[in-house]
Amino acid sequence: VLGMAADDRAMKPAKALFAYSLLYLFAIFAAYLADCVVGRALAMGGI
């Protein structure tokens, strides 16, 4: 990425990959948070 030209056309794949990685990171965090919430609820005898 550092050796690429600064025009938008050349950066499009890098930007798409960055957006995908942010979405993937958010999905992993949401799944981890849901797992913790459900685990605590089941441990307390809820649900």
C-alpha cells in the first residue's frame, strides 16, 4: 500500500479490504459479546 500511487482507482482494492476487515472485526466482537451475555444468563439460571 505504501508503494502504490495515491489515486483513488489504485487504492480501491485496499480500501475494500480495509472495510471488510472492519466489518469482520465488528462481527467477531458482537459474537463474543453475545456469547458472554448468554453465558452469564445461563449461569444465573435465566432464560
